[in-house]
Amino acid sequence: MTAAEHEAHIKRLGEKMELHHAVYVHTGCFAARGSADGYRLLMEAAITQRTPAHVKQLEIERGLS
């Protein structure tokens, strides 16, 4: 998977997390909350899989380095 594909994957996971969290907030459905938490964990895991070179590139793009 290329860096761009990996970032798109992280973005999709984040969007799914936000959607399920919005359902939870609106309905109080704990299954939606569980799904939101699951997508958050998957997104966090994907973020930790970024290569050091890609992290450095992201820092430079965002003016953090």
C-alpha cells in the first residue's frame, strides 16, 4: 500500500468512526458506540503503521518540523 493509499484508509476509518459516533449521539444506541470505538482503534492502529519517512513528510507539510 502506498503512503497515499494508507492515508486514504486512515481517513475512511475516521469517517466511519464519526458516522457511528453521530448515530450513538442521536439514538443512544450502544452498538453504534461500540462500532465507533472499534473504528477508532483501527484508525489508531493504522496511524502507528506509518513509516518514519512518511511521518517526517507529514510533519514538514504541516510546519511541525
